[in-house]
Amino acid sequence: MPVQITWWGHATCTVEDSGVRLLTDPLFARRLAHLRRRRGALPPPQAALADAVLVSHLHSDHLHLPSLARLAAGTRLLVPRGARRAVPGLARIADVRGLAVTEMSPGDEAAVAGSAGEVRVRAVSASHDGRRLPFGPRLAPALGYVVEGAARTYFAGDTGLFDSMVQEVGPVDVALLPVGGWGPYLGPGHLDPAGAARALALLAPAAALPVHWGTYWPIGMDAVRPHEFHSPGEEFVRHARREAPKVAVVVPAHGERVLLP
């Protein structure tokens, strides 16, 4: 059975495996603070349909409360441990919308049932400053997730390379790796196209998709290093050909659904 991936932009993907529909870091906004959506139409209402949502960390472009408020009642929400304490609005939305919140730490597992099957979701570490505010307290870790169904899919969230990545993630079939950001410079705790290709060589999945690029850009900065907005996907393909030539790299358009055997 193939796994089906739809990239909605930024770090937002729908992963369909074994009759289970998972949504990663939903961000359905045209504008977020100083960022605006520069490419790709806003995801349609059906993008918010999921059996479970995987939130990698507390930054507002990954844990976006208005987007979570669009989820259907009863949707399972997997978040970093401590998220409810760090983001009070999360508990309010969960109560109003009837969302079932499960807090996760690296190594924790959760079973998620769908219309025709079940997958297991395992939380893994991420090397990223996942605080809600840039200078807020460290109340929750940044996470990646491995979805184990007919395939094993690694959603890295936001991360840099870290020593235990291969050991924690384990063998995977598909890797969703961040390759860019929302500004002209990437700080520590991020993968650029070259770093993502090095991670790809270490993880050695059968297939990979670049995410977290080419969607949001700061207002008024259209002419500042525009290649950092437009090129990370293609640069990742180029680096991956050299670093991990056996991996099939797919670069979907916004809203495109791809099937991976």
C-alpha cells in the first residue's frame, strides 16, 4: 500500500497511510505577523480534515492557534510535552473544539486509528529552539515524528543535524525534511538544502520531500535575497543527487498529492 503525501506549504503536510490521515504543523493563514503567503493558494477546507495532527514545536508558524481552531471535533492532537502550560490558548481551543490533546516527549508512542486502519506515531528529538517566544522559558521540547503504518514516514519538524538522529529515527521509507525558512537567513537549529541532503544520506530512506520553504516571506523583503525563497527545493534536489543518489526526491507543488510506493 503506498503512502500519500500532500504538501500544503511551509511545514504543513497531509500524510495518508493505512486508512489514517495525519496533518503536520497546520498553518492555513494568508498572513502571520510580519509574514505573508507569497506562493500557493490557501489550503482548502478539506486540508483541515485529519484523524490526528502532529505539532512539532511551539513557534507560532507551527503551533498556529487559528488553524487548530479549524479542526473537526474529536481530532487527536499530538504536541510536545508542556505545550498546554506554555500556550494557554491551546487548552482553550481544545476545550471549545473538543480536541483530544496528547503531550509527547522523545521516545513516546501513540496509536492513531483512522477509517480503515491504525498507525503508530513515535516522537523523536529535534535540534531546534522550540520556545513559544524567542526569549520565553523552555517549557516544551521541539520534536520530530515517525509514523509507522504500511510505510515509515519521518516528519522532521524544524531541526538541524544532531548526533542521535539516525539512532532515534531508525529505518524509514519516506523523509519530510525542512530545507529553508521564512527569511533570508537561517539560524542554528535549521537544515538548509545542503544540510538536509546530508541528513538524507544518513537516514537513507527510499523517498524524500523538501518542506518548510517557498511559502511565507517577510513583508517588504521581496527583493532581499529572493533566491532563499524560490530555490531551496531545487537546491535540495541538486545536493541530494550527490549525497544520496539512491533516494528518490520529489518536489511537489503547493497542494499537490504524491503517491510513494
